[in-house]
Amino acid sequence: MARKRYTQAINEALFEEMERDPKVIVFGEDVELAIFGDTRGLLDRFGRNRIRNTPICEATLTGMAVGAAAAGYRVVLHMMFSNFLYTGFDAIANQMAKLRLMTGGQLELPITILSGYGGGRSNAAQHSDTPHPLLMNLGGVNVAVPATPADAKGLLKTAIRGRNPTFFMEASGRGGDSGEVPDGDYTVPFGKAAIAREGSDVTLIAIGTMLKPALGAAKQLEANGISAEVIDPRTLVPFDEDTILRSVRKTGRVVVVDEARDRCSAASHIAAILADKAFGSLKAPVKRVTVPDVAMPYAPNAEAKVFPSEANIVSAASAVAKAA
Amino acid sequence: MARKRYTQAINEALFEEMERDPKVIVFGEDVELAIFGDTRGLLDRFGRNRIRNTPICEATLTGMAVGAAAAGYRVVLHMMFSNFLYTGFDAIANQMAKLRLMTGGQLELPITILSGYGGGRSNAAQHSDTPHPLLMNLGGVNVAVPATPADAKGLLKTAIRGRNPTFFMEASGRGGDSGEVPDGDYTVPFGKAAIAREGSDVTLIAIGTMLKPALGAAKQLEANGISAEVIDPRTLVPFDEDTILRSVRKTGRVVVVDEARDRCSAASHIAAILADKAFGSLKAPVKRVTVPDVAMPYAPNAEAKVFPSEANIVSAASAVAKAA
Amino acid sequence: MTTQPSGGPTPEQSLALYERMLLIRRTEEKLSADAAAGVLPGAVHLYIGQEAVATGVCMQLKDSDWITSTHRGHGHFLAKGGDVNAMMAEIWGKKTGICKGMGGSMHVADLSKGILGANGIVGGGLAISVGAAFGSKLSNDGRVTVCFFGDGAANQGVFMECLNVSSLWELPVVFVCEHNHFCEFTRAEQVTSGEIINRARAFGIHAVKVDGNDVEAVWRATAEAVALARSGKGPCFIEAETYRIKGHMEFEKELLAGGKYRELDEIEQWRARDPITRHGERLVKAGIATAAQLEEIGARVARQVEEAVAFSHRSEPADESLVFDLMFAGQKP
Amino acid sequence: MTTQPSGGPTPEQSLALYERMLLIRRTEEKLSADAAAGVLPGAVHLYIGQEAVATGVCMQLKDSDWITSTHRGHGHFLAKGGDVNAMMAEIWGKKTGICKGMGGSMHVADLSKGILGANGIVGGGLAISVGAAFGSKLSNDGRVTVCFFGDGAANQGVFMECLNVSSLWELPVVFVCEHNHFCEFTRAEQVTSGEIINRARAFGIHAVKVDGNDVEAVWRATAEAVALARSGKGPCFIEAETYRIKGHMEFEKELLAGGKYRELDEIEQWRARDPITRHGERLVKAGIATAAQLEEIGARVARQVEEAVAFSHRSEPADESLVFDLMFAGQKP
Ligand SMILES: Cc1ncc(C[n+]2csc(CCOP(=O)(O)OP(=O)(O)O)c2C)c(N)n1
Ligand SMILES: Cc1ncc(C[n+]2csc(CCOP(=O)(O)OP(=O)(O)O)c2C)c(N)n1
Ligand SMILES: [Mg+2]
Ligand SMILES: [Mg+2]
């Protein structure tokens, strides 16, 4: 174990997987010099055949990922900011997510797409989206939302070694956060939620970047005599329903915290699952703490206003904890 | 009143709105000869300055819609099949949905985007998507899902006269369906659900194309002694929570029917709203009848298997009606 | 590949070109009839009149070379050596279909023959082909990727992005633009500014135009382009002029309800340049085949198509449970 | 607009060009300092070194003409007559900002001046400009739309789609490609195949190259392009060669942690061609202004910038409730 930064954990995973399998290649805009730091140093070690800057042409990059994967490579495509996924969305939604079924299973697409998401740093609307809900709705792609450096490393390795397209959502705004990372080679399985903190009164389900404020909220709640269990799904596709249902059967009260816009968010979907499969256990309304259905504003005070905070989580959790 | 086909109702709305306001223009691929029939005849009446075939370049078309709207036009852009929205998704998600806020309200974007959605006709995965959930999550665009010819006409007029971007989802697979359409000029307001059928035991919320099987299911349920209320939201953004909450407070039992893939669907979001705001009234789990998280298969039998049917709705509704 | 001194095909190759074009034609004529009879699921976009392009190009390729195709993909599939039974069964939505009935007409693919797939998205194959060619470049596996696309697709920005990337990285890809004069019901000239070939040239790409209704001309142009691409000198571009004899899709008449976008005259003029008839006449004239031998080929092809139909009919419907098994590799949706 | 017989600017125009460039420079120098001090929210992408392009182009335009801009948009905003106070306040995230603090540096827009907005999406302005020009064509309102974009954006497919549509429909749009040699930390030649100008030519578009560090050259080239576009003859393309003196964005050093993508030498060579110094020297040499007069202009500009900063400081923070009021016109989110 050693304390490492989130981007450093990603960087290590890339180094180790590229060493491990010569079929792993990395491309994207400015990956050679690494604006986020996550691809730093790969060029020196692996050369331009394995890692390469591309022109700015996202529509082609996502399509190329499909083609190169079909041709036998394990593709890591860096799309920088999540908003640029939209620019390359055609090949994501129409090809990557559908080709395996359409070809009767002939095509296997081991593709990992990295992109930084989220607001909180006055990057304004075109650099602050959290688009995992759109990806979840596509049906044919995995979605990983690592919250900690350890999970970032382990989930990225699973993605790269996997056989299916995976969107690896980088918690860019909080890329500097550090955490303990296990030594040596390890992977974190998809579809296994982590219980980040045990508790008995209320379940907080926190997605990606939201783990930190949820844990902060849990501390505050404890001071108020409310014991919060905090669950981090780690991957949204596949999704670990069991762990969440188990927790909710115990607590009967839930707050889902998601940095996505509210409408059709992961939070909505998790709430829907609970309203269906945990109905008998629910003792209070299922609350969502999300970003309202707006574009992210630039001014720091305005952004803070729409951003999920510890305080929002505490008040939602307190409300459901008190509900009869 | 007269019986008209769905596409004919759309066609009339386009004619009438173009007559009414010279600033209304229509463009898109093959709009002159109208593959769906909805833009038929407009060229003869209005000429190429008001309606025009474009090259195949969706990325530009959605961006042009923004520019032409900014320049004072009321733009109607026809995107043919909903899957092609992905090809033009950048300007939708990064510009159309965000520019008004980003410019501090300077830009007004009266844009209506038409596209046919849905499966059921062996068009295979790249021509069968139902992407309203993605659009709902964007935050800055309206989403209309007319189920009947009357609503198609009235909602389209509201969209065209409106001041914001609206996605007008055409029920293409069932475009031939007919229904009574009021005579003369009328509009249907956004954000007002229709109670398509009153009932007291269970609420069926049916989106767009799903209205028909939901009404069919309601009939079958009646034969089994279950009184189903059927609600058609008509627009998903803005969304009429009141009508739905009122119904659920009465019945306490709900099935949401949506042709979108399940994960982060409109059905999920509606279920989430109910799990929050109608929790006290719910007497049974909130069920969703949706398309599973797969690409639409081509073979008719395989497609039928994943497509929401009357039978699915009946069985879901029966289950919740019986739940203690 | 042995070539004539002129670079033209040998007599055997010429005959093979004829037979392959005829297989495409007869298969699609049957599809057209079945579509008209209303017995096929889905829609079909027919390649009739354009057979010389797919055939002239693909018969220059090895099984290991890749192609990407379009919504009008039956011709490319068969030309590249895809199995007619498996394609027909796919269009019938059967379990024995090349994609197990999951893809249908617009998505026929056969990886064992290097067919990365037809595509329902106009321009959808372009970036995929560049990705595959990038793979070949990295592995130095000597493969060439051919990307088929239409005059309509040439207006998609992704086309020009792909020209840029492939030229920059000297990828072994050959872009084959089939200029058949139409994008659905829109004439190409209504939506195309300048010459498409100049777009390729702007990126420094070797580019040629060829008569797309002359299978030997296509064959020769492809020989040169493929050789260049295979030698590591980067991409080539071929613009093949041809004509879409049939409607954009079967049922187009019903869809258009009397709307018209071209004169029958024009179709007749192009019928006179039919690539199969033309090549047949050439074979006879050159003494490579007699009329009787061509008829024999015709009969053989007819039997093949009949068998493909029979195969489709006797095959079981698609296995519904595969929808859930095939979405992901080793994972449920 | 009165022009000199040579097509060059009048002395008054020359002075105005100088002052406008200087306003951009001084404003950004202040932004650079404030960014370094860590007091600005968000990120800023500075235009320092490229001022001659925006200025030479925009001073040929009327208020009613449209422009679209990029992530590096302060120069375009000010050159087109946008208010420096309102821009500065926007970057400070204030209520008095031109976008009420909702957009920030990458989204400054002023519709009253025809500034459709800076844009955080590389290539995002292209189709918007074509749409605006389409509107002008339909209304026959005599407006011209100028679209600014970088050498990096020229690799986005949407650029070539826009060339096609605008040429086809003869739209009054002028594409101005600012070739500053970099796309973030990637040299343009690493990602660009062929000459960008040939892409425009492939669509039959009138295209010229100009020294983007010579404001009068830009001014003259624009005069011609705008006249052509305004006359209804369709789009024009200008490639202006210039150089990005500053990093891609402020803080770049920290981001790159020692990573290097260019030599300091190169920057120095381009500093020697500084567009403002150069134009100032020309003014003095031509007897249009004395060194003292230029200093006076400098002092005036300095006061303007100081006032803009003061204005920003004394303005209130953005009104948070506007987020909900402004998302839609007349509708809550
Ligand atoms: C992205 C996208 N836009 C639009 C369509 C609808 N569409 C199908 S074929 C076609 C015309 C294609 O023309 P071309 O590329 O010349 O091919 P051809 O049909 O002539 O073979 C169009 C517009 C589509 N399938 N995909
Ligand atoms: C669609 C999209 N892709 C990538 C980026 C990230 N990005 C911002 S600026 C830039 C380089 C742009 O280069 P160029 O167009 O030459 O403009 P310059 O920065 O030189 O002014 C990139 C890649 C973006 N903002 N949008
Ligand atoms: Mg064509
Ligand atoms: Mg640049």
C-alpha cells in the first residue's frame, strides 16, 4: 500500500497493462504530453506505435477505436473531457454499442474510453458534463465510475483486459485526490459495489465523485445520531443490485447522490430499481441529490449553488431518517 | 373533427405554421420528397428558400439550426431517424442545450427537431432507437412524444411557435395510425399530460408509441375486473408531475411503459419521481415495462421478444394490482 | 496475383469477375421479388447496376484484407467472398444467417472473410476502416482495408477526417467512393459542391476516377491502389462512377406516393451500360467465352441462388435468447 | 467603408487598428497576471501574438455582421466592438458580465454587436456560422458572417461539411483559419496532412493565405473576402499564419509538469514579428503617428483596462437564481 493520486493510479495501470500486453494501444488528442497527467511518460517508454497524438476529430477517433479493436487491438482512447464524447457520439451509440449484437457476436470490441467529467471548477457548461446516464442508456457499453485511486487502478485494468467497450469516467475535478493504492498487480471486478462505510439507519448511494461528500455527510449524520451506510457502485454497467438491495433491506431509507443532471440520471434509475425491487423494505421516500436540469454555470457561486454538497446530502438523509 | 393519419397531422401543422409565419423554415435530408410523408408538398407551396434538401452532414445540420435560429429564424430540422441524432449530437448537447444559459439569456433558439423513433419493423439496431432519455438528460431541450394525430398536430404547433429547442419524437413505426384531429387552428400545451382513460385500480403511464398497447392492456384488464387509468405525458420535458401524482394518489399502483431501453429511461425517471413524491400513496412496487438494455435485433421474432407488448403490460399491471 | 501484361485480368479472372457480378445480380433480383411479395422482414437497398464496383475491387483482395461496407452492402459482401446462403438466411432473419438473424440486410458481416460489415449509418464505415488499417500498420501484417461509401457519404465530415488521419499516418486503406448519382431521392449534384475527388487530393492522397460500370477498369485501378497501399505508401482514393438502377430501397414508390426525382429515360440510358451485359459481350468478343458458356454460368448462378433461398426457407427462425447472450462478450446486458 | 487607393486602410483606420490590437493585448496581459495570481475563476486561453487577425478582420465588419469565435475568443470579442468592461466582468464571474457570469472566458458573446459567442468546443462555431449565414441569405439582409477557427479545428469534419454547404448554397460567410502552429501541445504539422487552404479550394471556394501578424495585410484580404461574400458570390476562406506566444492556457506549465513541446527560441523569433510593435513602427515610419502619439494611445488603453478591472471588482457576484431563469426562454428547467 502507498498513498497515490488518482491520476497517478491511472497512469500506473496504463504502464502496467501496456507492459503486460503488446496489443494495448493508446491514442487521443494530446495524450503524448497528457493534459491530465494520466498518460504521462507512456510515449518515452512505448513509442509512437503504442501511444499517439491524433488530430482533433472525435467522430473519427471513436470509429477508429471500433476498427482497431476489430482488427485485434486493445484500444485505450482518451477523449479528454466528457463533453467531447458528444462530438464522437455517432460511433459510440450507433457502432460501439450495437455492433457486437448486429454481427451475431462476430465482433469483439475491447475498447476503453477515458474521459474526465464533472463540474466544480468554473469550467463552464461545455467542460463540466457528467454524461454517464446517456452511456448507461445505450445498452452495449460498460460504465465505470471509480471514486478512489485504488479503484481507478483496479477498474482500469479490468476494463483494458476486458472483452467489451468500457467508458472509464475520470473524476477530473478531483483528480488530485489521493488514497491508498495496493502494491503489485490487482484488478477490481466490474459489477461489485463497495461498502465504503457501514451503517444501519440510512443508505447513501454515491456515484463516482460523490463518494467524498457522501462520506463527509455520513460523519455529520453520525454526530446527529444517524448511522449512514455509504455504498459506491463503482460500475454503473454492470450494476451490482444485490449489494444495494441488501443495504436497503436493512436500512429502509435511501439517498442516491449523483453528479449527473437529475432527469434520467443514474440516481433516477437506482431509485426506480428500489421502488420496484425493494418496495417492501422502503420506510421513506427515496431521495435523489443530483445536479438540477441546467447547464453548469461558470461563476463559482452559481456553480456551487447547483452542485451536490455535503449539506444537501445531510439534509436529504436527515429527512428520510426522520420520515415515519 | 376528421380522421387523419399521424403523418398527415404533422404535415398539416407544417403547412399551417409556414403559412402563418414566414420565419418558419424547414431543412434536412430528403425533406423535399419526404420519406415519411410528413414534409410532402411543402416544396411546391413554399419553394426552396423555405424548405430545402441538405447534404448528408448531421453534425453541421444541428449546428446550422442553432445559427439560423440565432439569426432570427424558426427552424424546423428533420433528422429522419432518431439514430441520426447521434451523428449530429455535438451541436445538440454542447450548443443547443447550453447556449442560452451560457450567453446569459442572449440567445433564443426556436428550433424544432423532428425524427422518427422506435422499433417493431425489423429495421435493426441502427434504425430503431428511442433516444428520448438522452435528450431528457441534457437539461436544455424540450421533448415532445405525441401519441395521437391530434396531439402530433397540436404539439408541433406549440413547438414551432415556442422559444426553445424542442425534440419532436415521431412515432414512425406507427406513423400510419389514424385518429380524430380537430378542425382549424389549435395548439396543445407543453407540460400537460392527457388522461387517455380513467380508472381507479392502477395507473398506466404510457409514453408515445406505448399508448396504444397500454390502452389495449387496459381493456384486457377491465375484463379481469381491474380498472386501469391510462396517462399519456405528451411531453417529457416539461413534465406534468401533477397529473401523474394525482392519479397515483388515487390508485396507489403504477406501471410505466416506455419504448426506450430500461436503464435511465423515462420510465426510470418517472418511477423515481413517484418513489420520492408519491411514496406515501404507493401500495405496490412501481413496475416498468421497457425495452431491455440491448440493441434492437433484426429478426421479427427476436424483436417481438424484446418489444413491450400488451401482454407484458397486462401482466405487470395484474401483479401490482394484486400486490398487498 | 497474375496479371496480363496490360495489367488486365487473365481469362480465368475475367470469367470469375463475370460470375461474381451475376451472382450479386441474381441474388438481388430474388430479394427484389420477395420484397415486392411482402415476405421479407425489414427493408432492402439493392445494388443492381453497381456490381462492377464491388466485384472489380474485391477480387483484388485477399480473404485477410478488410472491407467496410454500406447500407447497400449485399454486393460488397458477395464480392468479397461472403457465403450467399448465409447472407440470404440473414435477410430472412434466420438462425443460420451470417449474423444469426440479429443484423439483417443492412448489417451483413463475415469476419472470416474480412468483411467488417455493412452499415446502416451513412459514413459509418469510414472511421472503422481507418481504425482497422491503423491496426494493420501497427502490426505490419500486410493487410489492406477497403472502405466502400457513396457520393452521399462523401459529404459527411468524418470522410475528410479519415482522409486526414490516413494520409498523415500513411495507412494502408483504399477509399472507394461509388458515385451512383443519388443520395436517397436527392441528386448528388444538388448536395455536392466541387468534385469529390478533389477532397482526397487536398490531403495529398493519390486519387483516380474510373468507369464504375466497367469491371475490368475497376479491377485495374484497384490493382494499382492496393499495391500502393500495401507497399506502405499510404491511402488511395478511387471514385467509381456508376448508377443506381433500382430505387433507394424497395417500396420506395409507396413511400413517395407519386413523388418523382428522376426520369425513366435516364434509367434506360444507364441500363444500356449494364456492367454485366457489357462484360459478357467483351468476353465473347475476346473469345474468352462463348454465349453458351455464359449461359452455363448463368444457370449455375441461378441454382446457387435457388439453393440460398431454399436454405433460408428451411432454416429455423433466429434464436431469441441470443439477443441477451450476444450483446456483450461473456457478460449479460 | 473608405479605403485607400491601394485598398489599404486610411490613416485613421490604421490608428484604430493599432489601438484595438493594443486593447486586446493589455486586457489579456492583465488576465494573465490575475490568472497567475490565482484570483480568476476558471481557465483563460490567451490570444497574445494573434491580435492582428481578429482586428484586421473585424474592423472590416459592421455591428450587424455576425462572428463566431473559439475558446481563444477575447480578441475576437474586443475586435468586433464588444465592451471590455462587460467581458472582464464576465471572466470574473460577475452579474455585470456580458453573459451575466453564466458563460465565462470561453463563452463571451454579445448579440448586439453580432458576436454569436466564443465556444468551448473546437469547431463548434463553424456550423453555427453557416446557419447564421443561411439566415442572411434567406432574408437577403446583406450581412456577412465571419467564422474564426484554429488550425486544429480545421481537422474537424464539420469544417469540411460547412465548406460544402456554404459553397453549394453560396452563403455569405468568410472562414478565417488562424494557423498559430499549435493545437494545445501538439504541433499542427503532426496532425495536419496537406495544406489547409487546399481543403477550401476542393469545394471551389475562393481562398487566400495572409501574414496573420500584419494587420494591414489581414485588413486588405478581409476587404476582398467580405466584399465577395456580401455580393452574394458565396463563401471565402482566409488562412492567416500567426503564432501562439503564450501557452495553450494559463497554468499550462503546472499541468505539463516539465513536459515540453516547443523551444523557447521559436517563441523569441515570433516575438520579433509582434503584430503590434510592427504596426506601430509602420505608423511612425509612414508619418501617421509619432512615437509620442502611440504612447498616448497606450496610456488611454491602459486606463481602459484598469477601469475594466475596477468595474469587475466593484460588480456583484453572479445572480445565482438566474441559472434557473435563463436556461429556457419563458420556462423553468
Ligand atoms: C447518418 C445517416 N444519415 C442519414 C441516413 C439515411 N440515408 C440512408 S442511405 C442515404 C443516402 C446515401 O447516399 P450514398 O452515400 O450516395 O449511398 P447510396 O444510397 O447512393 O448507395 C441516406 C441519407 C443514414 N442511414 N445515416
Ligand atoms: C471537440 C473538442 N475537442 C477537444 C477540445 C480540447 N481542446 C481545446 S483547444 C484545443 C486545440 C485547438 O487548436 P486550434 O483549433 O488550433 O486552436 P488554438 O488553441 O490554436 O487557438 C483542443 C484539442 C475541445 N475543446 N473541443
Ligand atoms: Mg449515392
Ligand atoms: Mg492552433
